[in-house]
Amino acid sequence: MTLSFWSETTRMDLRVSEVPNPRPGDRIEIDGEAFLIQGEPLRDRERLVWTVDLRLA
């Protein structure tokens, strides 16, 4: 049996100074398009950047 998963997501880095506390389900607008944060955001080693997975809202 083979399982396949397909998901339209976009991975993006966000500056902590601009988005201090992103949470799953938060909505972000970029160039007029709305996205939802999917899953837990990850912080980089220097704690300056969040990496988030986004999907269209």
C-alpha cells in the first residue's frame, strides 16, 4: 500500500522584529493575498527569523 500526500504550501522566512509571535492559524497578507500559518513556526539559531509554512486562506 502506498500513501501519497499533496499539499499546496509555501515556506517563508519572517523577521522576528516584524512578526514577534506567529501562531498556527494566524492570517498573513502578502501583496493582497491572504495566507494562513500551518504548523508550528520554527526559529533560526540566531533567533532573528521565523520559518513558517503558509497555505492560501
